[in-house]
Amino acid sequence: MAGELSPIDKAKFVAARKAAEYVEDGMRVGLGTGSTAAWLVRCLGEMVRDEGLRIQGVPTSTRTAQLAQDVGIKVVSLDEARWLDVTIDGADEFDKDLNLVKGGGGALLQEKIVATASDQMVVIADIGKEVETLGAFPLPVEVIPFGWQTTQALIEETLVSMDVLGRTSTLRMNDESPFVTDEGNHILDLHLNRIGDARQLAMVLNQMPGVVENGLFIDICDAVVVGFGDGRVEVRDINAGTIEESMLDFAESDNLFADLVD
């Protein structure tokens, strides 16, 4: 196995381990996208292999689908599953009300569809993702390729009247070419620095022609599992109004994620 985990990787690992406790035999589970969610997928794969866990996984990207299949999780489409018991995903930012910024991995559209088709959405994150106000992380907005520059200009013009600090945007690139989502769209990253009214901004963005979806997840997340570099885990349930803390011990030599690179 690879060497010692960094504090951030350890935080992601313990959060994924704890979040796996939400999954029970026979469940239909939404599987998120990104480095933290990948740890959760591998953890569930271990439970399938070693404990006989039987679940159906609905992935939110082709990357997650491939990983889930590789670790032995039965993969089905959302239309096949119809409704999900729980979706577990990462986040780029979360605030005290568990509103999120997501889409750093480029899968925000499928992530939001799957999350809203679930009885419960659980977010796993390291403590560094918690913010007082959303907006430091660039806000992804998925747009159709046709006329994307016109859409970009419309967005930037609209931001002038919004409660944000920054109003510039950039087209996300993949080397020399525009990044393309699983749905064949582009992503504009909005550099806002601070979002004063996330709910209003989300509604305004989605009313614009050319905009498919934005990375603000408002009133969707039910609980966040926060991992710390020392092995502590905090579960914050916004519906129950509870915060539970525990400590997860593990031997790094046994860590199936030790070879996983962000």
C-alpha cells in the first residue's frame, strides 16, 4: 500500500466511512462525482464485497459509473431506479444552512437531478469546505454550446444588479479545448467571491436562455458529514437540528483509498 495519508485525504476518508453508514441493504443510492465521492464509492464497494451488501447505484457521471462497476456495485439508471433512498455526494462549499456550491468536477446537472430525486441527500466533505458565506469557490453554470458567449455576456450583465462582489466569468477549459460535460454542454465559472442571496441568484440564472443549470444547491442537502485530519467526524443534520461527533480509527496500511489521487 501507499504511504501515509495527508490530513485532507484522511478527513475525506473518515467522512466517507461515516457516510457509508447511511446505506442499508436493498437501497437505491445516488453516487456523487468528485474526489471525495470516489472514496465513498470505493467504501461501498468494499461493503458489497466483504459484507454482502446489496444495493443499486445511480451514478452522476460516466467517471462514477465506471468506478462503481469496477468495485462491484450494481449500476442502474435513474429512470430504472425511479426514486432513490439516499444520495451521497461531495461539495465544493457548504454554509451553516447546508446550502452548497457544487460542480467543480463538471457533473452539476446530473448531480442536482439525482439529489432531488432522493428521499435524503447527504454531503461528505473535509472541514475546509465549510464557509460563512458561499462564493469563494467559482460558481459553475452549465450552458449550451450554441451562443455561449452571448449567454456569458447576459450573465455578466445580470450580475451587476445582484448581491455579489465579483462579476467576471471564464469558460472552463480541458487543456486547449472547452470542457464538455456528459450532456455535451460547456461550463462557465463565475468568480463572485461572495454570494449575498444564493436563492435569488440560483433562480435568476436558471431563467436565462442558454443556461441549463447552476451549481447552487439550495434546500436540497439534509445532512453533512464533516471529516477532520485527526480522524474526527461530525454529522450535522439540519432537519433534526443535531450535531454528532465521533472518532474513526483505522490502520493506514489497510486503507483501500491510499492509492487514490485527487
